[in-house]
Amino acid sequence: MLDLTDMQTVRALAKRHAFSFSKGLGQNFLIDPEVCPAIAEYGIPSRECGVLEIGTGFGVLTQQLALQSEQVAAVELDRRLEPILAETLRGFENVTVIWQDIMKVDPAEFLREQFGTREVCVCANLPYYITSPILMHLLESDAVFRSITVMVQKEAAERLCAKIGSRAAGAVTAAVQLRGTAELLFHVPRESFYPAPKVDSAVIRITPYAEPLCTPEMLRNVLAVVKAGFAQRRKTAVNALSGGLSLEKEQVTRALAACGCGETVRFEQLDLETLLKLTAALRDGTADSGIAP
Ligand code: SAM
């Protein structure tokens, strides 16, 4: 197996294939020998669990995932990596690379096609320019994952694990915590990548709740509310939601009142339970979200 944490090997591969690292595609590849095995260890619960990887790069993480799981399906956008992966993943019969933009993949359909009934987890060193959209894309879909373990920029990791209702939280924080718990596993300094980015990173794991918090339909509705609300988070919730969802101000004010919130509350102050109640109240005037308090 080619050692992709060895700088000489990485430079030689890039040179032989005339490969230039694309900043635009977030191509900062891991070169720290301890990080990929740790992601595989935290992320893969058993050999039977399949792995969806997003963004292979030269395959440094893919190799470790393939050592720990019976089946890995990796989605990579940059076709220039094809001849390189042919070398670095040679002999790994349990890996399939799908040359696609992850944002154009339907996650639920992808899991059915690639993994059938096998349980699947996500492990990835995400391209930073598109971290939130990728997580939203996974969390908004009907796909069921055993867990999602991803490297993201340190600040993004902190935001994803922040308490809903605090200033640090955002729409994607709510999307994550509507589906599961998020934990920050470990920090990774910028020197662990080649080329080194200007920021530090961290690995987080999202573990879905054993019992979903709400129905898929309710989830879609609350995510629509969350996106509209966080788009104008500093405004009052009344103004953010009436503007973002094209609703009458009176309707939003009534719904907020049904959740015990006054007219001046800002959207970013609402906690998870209130977001669910508010969505129900906007839907039918009662704050019964179907969630046990
Ligand atoms: N896993 C490798 C590693 O850890 O060294 C590479 C990680 S690098 C941060 C992100 C990878 O995602 C790059 O290989 C990049 O080409 C790929 N990528 C960027 N945008 C993508 C997209 N929309 N869909 C799929 N892959 C993408």
C-alpha cells in the first residue's frame, strides 16, 4: 500500500501525474499518519457497516476506511484524480469511486444503489468551501446513516456543536441537532494537511437519535422555518419569518405567542423545542409538534 502520509510519495505522485492542487475544490490532503486511522476508528462501528466517503483526494483516508469496512463507496468530483487513485487504491477490491458532484447525488437513492440494505456511515475530510451545503444535503434527505464523522474547519465544528438558541448556532446546527447529537471528537492542526490551509480543523461525529425527533414531513417543515429564520437571524423572528416564508405578520405573531414567545424575540434565541412547536403553530395554529416535552 502506498504511504500517502509520506511527503516524498505525495509530491512524486503529483509530479508524475502533473497534478496541481485546486484551492477552489478545497484540495488540502491529509498527511498526518494518525488522523485517518482515528477517523476510521471513530466513524466505522463494525466491518459490516458500509462507508460513504465524500472527496477522496489521493485516497489517504479511503485506504484506511477500506481496511476497516467491507464496503466503501466514495464520491469525488475531480476526474483528474482518476489515474492517481488507480495507483493508490490498487488492490482495494472493496472500494468503488463514483465520479460525481455530491450535491447532485440523491443520498437515499445512492445508498440503495450502492449498498442495498447494508447499514452505512459517512466518513470524510470535507472540502471546506462547501461544508454546510453538503451537511444540509445529507441531513435534509431521507437517507438514514448510522453516523456522520467528518473533518471540518474548527470554527464550523464549534458552530455545529453549539447550543440551539445561542449566538454560535446557525441553520446547519439546527439541521444537525434535529436529526441527532453532534460531538467534537478531536482537533487537527493545519500542518496535518498538504498544502497546509490557513485554518485549523476538527473532527465531529453526528449520531442520529435512536427515535427520530419528528416525522420526515415535520422535519421538512421545520427546516424551511429554520432556513428562513437564520437567513435574517438578527431580525425579530416575526420579521424574519414573515419575510422569509411570505406569511402575514399577524399569523407569525400568533404562532410565537402560542409558544410563549413575545413579539421582540429574535430568531437566533429560539431553542430546538420552540422551533418544533413554532413550526406546528405556523402549520395549524396549535403548538403541538407531536414531541413529548
Ligand atoms: N479525503 C482526502 C484527504 O483527506 O486527503 C481529500 C480531502 S479534500 C479536503 C476534499 C476533496 O473533496 C477533494 O479531493 C476535492 O476534489 C473533493 N471535492 C470537492 N468538491 C466536491 C464535490 N462537490 N463533490 C465531491 N467531491 C468534491
